[in-house]
Amino acid sequence: MTTIEHVRNAALRLDESARAGLALELLLSLGDQETDVQTLEPAWAAEVERRSAAWRTGDSGADDAFESIQRLQDRLRAEFR
């Protein structure tokens, strides 16, 4: 499994709020692809901002992606020994 597949799988295990925050951060990292918050519907933009702020401050209850991947790898190693 590639690194991207590991990261995707870990991200999909995050709760909805954490996924929304992560999605926003990834979209905004694309630069001038017309993905900034101003292009989103106003109500969704407010929700995304709220979730993103909670994610950045650690109030979303989300796990670190790399820690999640490590836990999954440890479980898989234990299962297939």
C-alpha cells in the first residue's frame, strides 16, 4: 500500500469534523485553484471555518494521521504474525 493510500485510509477514519478541517486545509494548499473559502456557499464556509478552527486547536477530538497509521500498522502486524 502506498503512502497516499495509508494517509487516505487514516483520514477516512477521522470523524466528520476532523475530515472537514483537513479537507479545507488541503484545498487551500492548492493555491489559485479557486478553492478558497470565498468560493464556497456562505453557510458551508462558516461551518468549514468552525470545524477547521476546532481541528487546528485540537478541540475536534481528531487523532493525528501519522499516529492513526502507526496504530493500524501495529494492529496489522500483530494480526498477521
